[in-house]
Amino acid sequence: MQTEAVWRALPRKIREVLAEKDLHDLQEIRLRSGQPLLLKRENRLFSLGKEGVFLPAADEKGMRISMADLRETVSLLSGYSLYAFEEELRQGYLTIEGGHRVGFCGKAVLENGEIRTLRQINALNIRIARERKGWGETLLLEKNTLCHTLIVSPPGCGKTTLLRDLIRCLSERGKTVGVVDERGEIAPLRDGMPQMDVGPCTDILEGCPKAKGMTLLLRSMSPDIIAVDELGRREDVAAVEEVLNAGVKLIATAHGRDFADIETRPQLRALVRRKIFERYLFLSNRNGTGTIEGLCDREGKMIAEEEMTMKKEEEA
């Protein structure tokens, strides 16, 4: 079961309530001390009543989370060993089995101006990772050749999920794909094993800044393709140009809404003006996560205007 590791990390009272619900579209579980348990589905937040009924997020009747609930959850996540948990607390998040990410908030303990750890954890956000295979990879091909592609969307619209599936598809076709997974969201590693299917010909570099990671992969792993999530820093531009000069294809994502939006962002504007990317794919959640709003060429000209969704429907 894809979410089994998540249920194991939750206090029994929460597990028992959620066990009776159909949560196939669950995106997040949020626990805050003294506040309602919140569930995010299709980018909307709900609380749960005592009988497991979905309520508006701010409803006073929603199940409340106590500090005891949070302490129990942290203990379950850490295997009852907070000492071994220090590095994850310092970073503010933990990736658990299945690729699900747990974010923490609490009191920061500083050392020489850097966060050493977090204490008094008062909020958790469990982001549910899902694989959706077969998501429209042909949109990024031209005459069966992969284009340098930038996938653009606001947060929560499916760009990382699409990127992951494209990596898998290309890898299964025998292409060597190098993945710079700076924040462990594309193919998080656990005991050295990727928690998501990214194919047999994929090399993963986790926790490394994108610019340094792209250069490292070029020099060490001879990739056909490099994939990165969320471009946008100044140093990323030079690394992207190095990738292209080496004859390696690039698939990346970035935050934005449309072509005009990314042109207003200094670092992305530099990539747009140099016509680095051959394809820009824009996503939204207007009609559900993964709604494709448009596909543009390197000039920003729309080449696919019809609205589509990446939700794969079963054939009748």
C-alpha cells in the first residue's frame, strides 16, 4: 500500500478515524497543536468531525490535535530515538518509506547562527507522494526526439510528479538520466534505494545544490539527460548552459503561471531570452491537479491550446 508508512507514523486515534475514509486523493495531513486535524484533497483543506465527517477547515467541531499527539507522532517517526533524528530536525523535514515527506515546525536551537535542531515540535505536515505513470510524455517529444523542456506551474499542480514519470519513461527506453534531487522530492532515497520508480538507467544525486549537482553529474556519470526540480537561482543559469554545451538534454521545473510570468523573474528571464528551452509546458489545478494549460515553443508561441488533463482515464 502506497501510504502504509504514513499510517504507521500516526497516533492510533487518528489512524482509526482515517481508516474508514476513502482517501485515494489525499495530498497532505497537517497536525498543529491545539488546532483541528486537516486533510488536503484536490488542493482544498478539510477537518474531520468526531464521526469522521468532512468539515470545513476552520470548523470548531473538527478533531483537535494535542501536544501529546504531536509527541507520539515524532516518536513514531524517529523510532523512539530523537538523538538519531537530530539531522532531520535540523533540516526541518524527514523523508519516510514510500517517498512521503514530513515537515516540522517548532523552536529553533541555533549554533553559530545556524539551526542545530528543532525543539518543542508544534506542527507537522505530511505530504503524500504518489506515482502516476503514463502522464503525457509524448507532449515533450518532437519527431521522437526529446526537447529541452521546462515544466512550469504554481505549487501543488503536479510538476514534480510529471517530471518523475518522464524520468522513468526515458530511463526505461535506455536513456541514462542523471537526477539532481536537491530536496529529496523527485526520487527520495532511503538506505540508498529510491522510494519512487524512476527506471533502471537513472542515477540520483540527493541533497546537492542543483548547480553543483548538474556539473558533478556531467563529469562523473555521462548522462544522456539531466533532470532537476525548481530552477530559479542565479548559479543555475551557468550550470544549465554547461549542460547544453555538453550535448546533454535537460528537463526541469520552475514555479510560475504562464510565459509572461516566468519572463518577469530575473533568472528564468535569462534562460527565456537565451532560448535555452525548446518547450514550455504549463500546468494548473483549475480542473484538478495536472491540468495542462498550454505547451509553448522557445519563442513562447502556443503550440497546444486545447485543455487537457494528465489524469489517466481507464479505457472502457
